[in-house]
Amino acid sequence: MGYNYHIVANFPSNRNYKGTLKMYNAAGSLVFGPVDALGRGSNKDENNGDHTQWKLKYADIPTGEYETTVVAPNTPESTYGPYKRVWLNHALNGNAKIAEANGRNEIMIHGGDPDDNPSNTWYPLHPTLGCIRLSNSNQYSLINAIAAAGSGTGLITINNI
């Protein structure tokens, strides 16, 4: 299948640290990024209080590839930001496929309020419930880059570096 855009997210295996996200158009030209991104989940009961359990809901973002599409903003704005989100709506391979089979089907790229503690390694980004967090301004720019690339279906590759 041909994709209108390809997002690449590179994260350290220790998701307490930020990674990067960039996007290429269908011709392979870099059209967005790289920008800071955070793929750290939260320590919720659903993942046994351990964000590193990527197979489980609300944990760190799993590696692999997904098809993507842009979806409407969500509330609360403090969690998701004011802009449209990118839904990783179909896992194609890698740990993404395992996580999807385990019920992880609501993974997004979104903005949201910044972290308020500058001593956190991920500052100014804030951990999510298993998604990829960008700053609100970078989320706005990513959505515009996707629109300029023709919207539709895209591909994201998530790597450990």
C-alpha cells in the first residue's frame, strides 16, 4: 500500500528520556522535524504500576509499524492538546502487533499541557497513557504537515535507539 506520509519516532529504550519524531512525504522528503517526542506511559494499575510493560494498556509506546490517520481533537485539552491527533489505528509488525493483540488499540500522537517540574528528564513534555506526546505547537505543525502531504493513510515506524 502506498502511504501519503511516513512518520519516524526514535526513542531511547529507557522511556524516561525524550526521543525524536520526524515526518517524510510520499516522495521521501523530510517535511517535519525532528522534534522532541515522549513515548513514556504511566504507572497505572492496568500495567501493574510499571510503565515499561509495553504489552499492557497505558504503558510505554511499543516499537514496530502502524498505519495512521488523523482524527478529531479530544478532551480534556490538558491531556490531549487543542489540535487533531494522529491515531495509530492498525499495527503492521513488531511489538506493535503483539500490543494490539493484547488490547492496545487507542494509541495516538497528541499534545497536552507541559510537565510542571523542570527536573524531570522528559521536561517540558509529560508522560501519557501510552501514547506519543509532542508539544502543542509541534502537534499543530505535524497536523499541518500531514495535511500538506495529502492527509489520508500514513505509516509510522517506532524504533528504540
